Amino acid sequence: MLEFEGHIAETRDETHDVKTFVIEVTNQIDFIPGQYCMVSLPGNKAFRKEWRPFTFVNIPKNEYVELMVKRMGAFTTAMHNMHPGDKLLLKGPFGEQLNFDESIKDDVVFVAGGSGITPFISAIRFAASRNMPNRIILLYSNKTVDDIIDREELEVLGKRENITVIHSLTKKIPEHWKGIRGRVNKDVILTHVDDPKEKLWYVCGPPPMVQSLKGVLGDIGVPEERLRIENWQIPGKG
Ligand SMILES: Cc1cc2nc3c(=O)[nH]c(=O)nc-3n(C[C@H](O)[C@H](O)[C@H](O)COP(=O)(O)OP(=O)(O)OC[C@H]3O[C@@H](n4cnc5c(N)ncnc54)[C@H](O)[C@@H]3O)c2cc1C
């Protein structure tokens, strides 16, 4: 684990409450897709000693880092108010649970809720860039269409032969919505995933979603060792 200095090169509005930050870093950060870094804001009095976790969404081996950050509370609001040229400190990489690279030979199912998509954006970008042969199914759940992060890119990636992207919405579902209506449950999984027990499952999202998926996958008979789970939860937070 190392500490890196970074400067914001570019910000982009991703959704109404998610921004992409392209950050130039002094040294290349050697991470594996699925890993995250801790971020601090040295130019901000309130947050120069605070660190918060955010996941790399780009693929490794670049002199920049890309993060997609959802506005939740004071720290992420301060980040959303930052501009190109502003300084950040990054520590990392961290994380093992959601790591995905060429050492993974299994077919995988990624289940994401909301901003829990970030590790899988990096993983799917990586798989596509290396032409990895693994079959990848992404089940991506959001409340509304407006909450879907990186929709256009996922649509393009989902056209590849071995990558399937399936969206689900739980609220304000448009009349002609072609994806899943409601939560990702047992029926949804049995309809969209062939041989679920043979797949390697990655789950990332809000704790209630992660808990419910754990139960459902257990019911279906997916062995626990084929489950890789990251609670999108900061230790100590409700
Ligand atoms: C390993 C890891 C990787 C992460 N990667 C990303 C990422 O790539 N993009 C991203 O947008 N977010 C990510 N997060 C979540 C992100 O770190 C938090 O949303 C952020 O730290 C919130 O800080 P804040 O001060 O703005 O909000 P806070 O003031 O800390 O919280 C605001 C409100 O949101 C609630 N809250 C905050 N964080 C969480 C949480 N994680 N789970 C449940 N409730 C919460 C608080 O209880 C509070 O009500 C990640 C979290 C972890 C643990």
C-alpha cells in the first residue's frame, strides 16, 4: 500500500448525484480491477485528515485514476464541489473480495446495487480490453432509470458475445421498460442465469441487498466459497 498525490484532470456528471473524477497521479497505481483506494482532501480543512473508500473504475496501468462518486454526505458533497486542478491524496490499493483479472477462469455473475456497480465497471472494461473468454452476466439494480450509472457504456459492452447486461428497477418503472421489474430475487436469477451453482458470484451494493442476495444464493445451492461479497458499508455506519 502506497500514498499518491493526485490532481483532478476532469470531472463529468454521470447521473443526478454521481460524478466521475479523472485524477492524474504522480505514480502509476498498480491495482487489480475490483480494488479500491482511500481518498483524502488536503485542501479542505474539514477533511484533510479524513479518508473515505472509493473504487477504481478505470483499468490498471495508466497515469490516471478514474473514480465515480455518489453524493451521500459531507465528504462526497465536498468532492462534488471540487474542480480540475484541485489536489487529492490517495492511499491504496485495498481489497481482495471483488478482485477480477486473468487469474479468474470461471464464468461470473456480477450483482450490483446503485453505486455498487463501480468495481464491475473496472472488471468489465478489463475483461473487454483483454478479450477475456469468461462468460460475464451483470445484474444491475437501481431505483429509477435516472440512477443508472454508466448506462451507455454498459450497453455497448453488453453487446459483446460473452457479456450480458441486465438492468432491474425497483421504483418509477417506465411503461415500456425491457429490464427486470423489482428486486433481483430467486425467480430473476433462475430465469437469467444458467447453471447458477457453477458460476462465481460477485455481489456489491447496499447492505440490505447484499444480505438478501446471500440468502437467495444459499437457497439456490450456490456454495459459499463461490460467493464474493463486499458490503457497501463504512465500518460503524448504520
Ligand atoms: C470498499 C468500499 C468502496 C467504495 N467505493 C465507492 C465508489 O466507488 N463510489 C461511491 O460513490 N461510493 C463508494 N463507497 C461508499 C463511499 O465510501 C461512501 O458513500 C462515502 O464514504 C460517504 O461519505 P460521506 O461523508 O459523503 O457521507 P457520510 O456523511 O459518511 O454519510 C451520509 C449518509 O449516508 C450513509 N452512508 C454513508 N456511506 C454509507 C455506506 N457505505 N453504506 C450505507 N450507508 C452509508 C450514512 O449513514 C449517512 O446517513 C465505497 C465504500 C466502501 C466500503
